[in-house]
Amino acid sequence: MILDGEVLSLLEKLAVKAGVSPSERLDEIIKDEYYRINRIIPQEVSCDPYWRDNRDVEHFDFCGNLIYRAYNMLSRHHMDNLLDDIDDELRFSRNKWDRSVESTNELPHRKLIHYTSWYVFFSLVKKHLYNYAKIVDDPKIKEYQIQSYWAKRMKGTNPEDYANELDINYRNSHSHENFDLGMIYYLNNPSRMFGTLIENKDREIILPGDENSLLIHHSHINHQPVMPPKQIANKYYRCVIVVDFMHPSKI
């Protein structure tokens, strides 16, 4: 394989950043792309009903705010279609990096390949928003509108950037103060342990990020993702879809 001058220069810079040789870095890039295209589809562990995840919806109070969880949201077909659209944007986007995480910027504005799957997804988002409103007995929540949505994908990074930007001990928490509610959908996740940390005053909890589950929370409360290390992420990456809601009176 012969690389032209510009590509070879970029590969050498990537290798220096990762602390490996150019050939080792090229091997990593090829493996990353292979695992991205040939995603591992979880297989049924057993036909025994004990192993089936029959959870639907659960909710609980944390420091006066309702935490809402919904499980088994989409079929594998629709999940793969959403991943395909996200992959398609991130493959060509030149402005996708948020620290060491890839972030979509054009999903709401581009022509989607799998429109039907996105329609199904947002229909379920609306269903669970209405269910949330019913649980807290606040009909006004049904008037909330989606103000923004994007996907974030973490496929792995070098140890230095992981420690400085992504490690849970780095205290990389943030809030979306202008919005009324936030939603996180765990579209692809190597383990439920890579969920979301939520802070409230002097208390904090880590909510599991079960794949194909949805979390609705108060986005003005500090929160941060729990990211998988590179050794895991480059074989089965973490990808979430984030949605923010706002009442029309604030727009």
C-alpha cells in the first residue's frame, strides 16, 4: 500500500499523538473502521425467559426531580438504520469533534437515509414525554417542543486525552440551563455501566446506560457521560442521541 504525501503526513501525526508507529496506527484505524461497519449484534443468550429483558418503564425521585427510564425502545432494524445515518454524517463531517468525542451537527438539517426509522424513534420520544407528564401530573409538559437533538459517538482515544477529557474523575459535568427537560437514548453501548452521572447539590448517582433504553431527566442539573476506555470503545463503541425540550413560551 502506497500513501500520498498528505495522507502519510496525517498518519504520522496520528501515530505521534497515540505514541505508536505509523504502521501500528494504520492497523488501529483499519480495525476501527472494520468494527464500525461490521457492528457486533448481541445474540440471545438463552431461550430461557429468565434471560429476556421484559422491562418497560420505571421512574424514581432523586433530590426532588423525577428520573424516568424506558427500555427496549426500538427493533434492531431501526437501531441499525439510525446508526447508519449517524455513521454517514460523521464519515464526511469536518466539524464533528467535541474533545475526543464525535458529535453530529447536521442531523436536523440533512436529508436522512432512513426517514421511517427516525419517524418511529421520535414518535416514541413523544409517547414517553407524554407519559412523563402524566406521572408528574403536569399537562404543560405535553406542550414542550424539541429544540435540539444530536448524536455523540465515542470510538476510543489515546490514554492521555481519555484521562484529561473523558475519565469520570475529570469532573467533566455540564448542564443545559436554557432547556426544561433533557433526554438521552443509548443507541449503542458496550455495557450498561457506561451510562450517565447526575449531580444534585452534594449528591450524585450513576444511572446505567442499557442499550436501547431512554433516560428523561432535568437537563439543568449537572450531568456527564460515563465513557468506556479505548480498549472497549474501539471494538464496540458508545453512541447516544441527545434531545432537549423547551416550552414554546420560552422560544
